[in-house]
Amino acid sequence: MARQQKFERARLQAFVDRFRYKASKARQAQSRLKALARLEPVVLLAEEPPPRISFPEPPHLAPPLIALDGVAVGYIAGKPVLSRLDLRLDPDDRVALLGANGNGKTTLARLLAGRLAPTAVTRSPKLSCGFFGQHQIEDMRPGASPYDHLAALMPSALPEAVRTRLGRFGFSQDQAFVPVGDLSGGERTRLNFALITHHAPALLILDEPTNHLDLETREALVQGINDFPGAVVLVSRDWHLIELVAERLWLVAHGTVRPFDGDLEEYERRVLDGAESHNSVRPTEMAHDRRRAARRLAAERRRELEPLRQRARRAEETLAKLTKERDLLDRALSEPQTAGTDGLGLSEVLKRRAEIVRLIERAEIDWLAAEEAIERDST
């Protein structure tokens, strides 16, 4: 917690120093000042540094990267999910998308990434995009290593260049060759960052990038985003991440997208006041609307948290299974005459036990990350 608070203080202060006197960022800077005031001074003990996340530097492109002029996109039964889109994205923009689930944030992200093809979109001819999707890590080949995955995308690169690129995302020389199936969710997320940026894109679009990350790796991601000289569009329920990296807010609501001039606190107030926006409604009806809105929000929150709860349950099941196997191996080592080892010799038993201990540590990290995310998103 001390490391997280010190990191947040440094990042918030950096944003304030940069944009405090810039009119277009003044309200966001004031929001950061409020957040700074809430942070208590901390003393940080010496610890191992968090995993590194360093995105490759993109080529310089002239603005705008993308310009939308009256765009409609995401047709369902002949009706667009989003329409009347008049937006511009420049090379150094940091944009976070706000809006309730189902309003079209992912549709907009896919549009900006070039994965949907509407009309009236102007794109820089040399623009390349790195798109991080919520479920990409599930599509990785479990038997292949991080090196195998990245080398397949960089066929002309020397092996040393592939390993160096993996090192920018926290993979040591040994870890680069560990099967993906043995990596934690956070490690696979870092690998996905390396994969989606193998071509040094000028635009990063990150859709819920922190779901599998622990606190220290989220800090590394914040630093990586803030050091990245290209443009970033962020979809995230992690408001701490948005506060630390976003310079502009776009509100996705009512079938369109508009710049939001307030800060996150103002957005939250608007959401909470939404059920009371019609003064002509009678008090009893207003109370009924508030209860109904609260039930709907609670149901939406349960749906959002369910993948995290499933992840925590899977990690617990894995921990139980691995712990049982470790205990059996410990018995085999202490009582070789009474506990079977399935014909394994002493060296094989010791090797298998070391592997089990490593897998237990990874499962514990996955479980803790899921529980932390559940606790954070429940508050």
C-alpha cells in the first residue's frame, strides 16, 4: 500500500505540474489536486521493483490520427449502436471512455482500432494501432512460450531482439521460455502488451487492461502509459488508472459520444443524480425510480464482478489441488517406504515438488489479484 500511495502521489503531481495552467486540462488538474490531498504521507521500505512495462516508441505522425465526421457504427437490426460521432484523436491524446455497460464503449474502441469500417472516418495513412481486448489472453497457445508467441509476429527479427522486447515487459531470459499455460494471469497480460505492440503502434486502445494485474503491475502499466509518446484510448472500471493517465474524458451515452468537460467526481455525481433529474415526478414515484435504479446498478455490478469471482474460485481450486499434490510428495520424501511416488526417483520427486511450489505461488498471485479487484470494484 505504501508503494502504491507513493506512486500515485508522484503521478498525480506530475499531471498537475504539467496541466494546472492549461485551460483545456484545468478541471482534470483540480481533480488530481483533490486526490493528492486525500493521500497520506508514506515511508516506503526497500522492496523489489515491480515488473517493467515499456511500450516501444512509435513513429511520429502528423495530427489528426483519426477524425470522425457524423459517423454511425455498430448496426444491430438496422439501427446503429452509436451515431452522430464528431470526434478527433491527436498523436499525444490520453482519452478515457466513460459510460454504463452496454452503451457502446467497446464498439467505439473497435471503431478507433480499425476493426469496424464505417463511412466518414479519416485515418492517418500510416496509422497502426495496438488493441488490447479483454479476452485475448485466453486465446494464447498454452504450450508455447512468450518467446514463441512474439517471434511468430517478428519473423525477421534476431532472437536477441525478441528477447530484448520481452524484457521491456518484465520477462527475464528464463521466463521468456516458460510455457504460457504456466504463467499467471498478470504475466499473460504483460505478454499480451508485448504482442499487441510488436509493430510499435502510434495508438494504443486498452479495453479493461488491469483485470488480471496486481497492484505493483498496475503501477508499472501507469508508468508505461505515461512514458508512451503515442495516443492512448482507455476503457476501464479502474478509476485510479483513469485518474493517473487520462487527460480527456469522452462520455458514451444516448447512442453517441461527446467530450465530457468535468472530472470523474462530477461524472459520478451525474450518475447518482440521474434518477432525480425529472422534477415533475411525484416523490413516491421518485423513490420508486431510485430503488429500481439501485437494483439495476446492483445487478450490473454483480454481472461485472462474476468473471473475477470465477477467476478467484478457479485459483482456489487450483491451490487446493496443488497443495494436496505437494503434501503427497512431502510424505514420499519423508516416508519413502509408505508413500507412493508413482515410480519416480528421488531427483524426479524433488524436481516435481519445486515445480509444484512455483505453480502454487502463481495460483496465490492470481487469487490475490482477483480478490483485490473484487474488493476494489465493490467499493
